[in-house]
Amino acid sequence: MIVVSAVCYALGYLAGLAAFGYMARRRGIATTGVWMLMSAGLVGGLAGANLTQLIATGSPGKTLLGGIVCGYIAVVLMKRYLGIVRPTGDLFAMGLAAGEAVGRWGCFFGQCCYGKIATGLPWAVYEHGAYRHPTQAYLALAATAIFIVLWQLHRKPLPENALFYLQGLLLCSSRFAIEFFREGPALLAGLTLAQYACLAGLAFFAYKMMELAAKEMAPSRIAHTAAVH
């Protein structure tokens, strides 16, 4: 199982890189600078995922939410260093969704991120001494659904970064719901630390989506006002 888990993780990284590369070529920005951004996001994300897990739980491992936050910061800093101003979030949105859709099966076969005891469920899996919710599969399927949504939309004339903000909203929403079935300590109001992180993410991505929509609507408002006068 350890070998299968490692293979799934490796395939997840490859799927994420392939999706990122596809979007970069489609947008016509498959430049050295953009690949440096990808590298910064990957390194920052991996470091953040490990560090956040260690701080939050005191044990080694990785947490996706911490990885996304740290990866985002790393990309922003690298963009400033390279002087890149064009939005690149959509590239990462496709890469993250594809990577998690495949890589989460590594969690499934590695039996980490496991679910709560679920007696009687026909799809329960035997892990850690009991039949449990296969939350790793839930997360993989949710990521697959998100990738399909993004794939259906990526050819449409949407403003840049719209896919990134949408992916963030869908990821945080699905993770918040699935967290109810994962094993782990609850904090205030019965919610886990990951769920509070998801709520913060939902607020951030909703704000950014509304901000983007307002920017897109501004030119049409100006044109309409000019036409009226």
C-alpha cells in the first residue's frame, strides 16, 4: 500500500503540472517566468503544507489548506520579484484541482486523513481498527468534480482569475462539508480548525470574486452613462 500511495502522490503532482502547463500554453504565457512562478508555488506550498501540519498538530504530515495559503504567498512574492503583472491564478486553479483529484488517492491507500467510524455504510472502508467514512475518496471525488466544472468553463470568455476564485470557493465549500465526516478534534461550536480555515477562505474568495465582477461591470456602466448623456 505504501508503494501504491507514493505512486498516487507522484501521479498527482504530474497531473497538476500537466494541467498548469496546458493552461499556460492556452493563455499564451508558457514562459520561463511563469514556470518559475509554478516552481515557487510548488516549493512554497510543500513547505507550508508541512509546516502548518506540524504547528497545528505537532506531528509530521501535510495539510492542503496550509499549502495553498503559503503557495499563494510564494507566488505573489515571486511575481513581484519578476515583475509579472498578468493574472496567473487560473493556471494554478486547474493544477490544484487536477493534482488533488489524483493525489488524494495516495491518502486513501496510505490510510491518512481518515474518516470517522461509520457503522453500516455499504461504502465504508476498514481503517485503523474500524469501518469508517472514506473521506480521502470523498475529497478526491470532490476535486474531480471541481476540475470538471473548471474544464467546462475554461474556454469561455471569463475574466482572468475567475476560475481561481471559483475553484477556491468550491474547494473551501466541499472541504468544509467533508470535514464533518473526518476524524479529528472539534474546536468552538463543534467545528474543526480546518473548517474555520475554510470559512476564512470562503470569505476571501467571495470578496475577490465580487471585486472581479465589479471591475468587469465598471466599463459597461461608464459606457451606459455616456450613452445616456
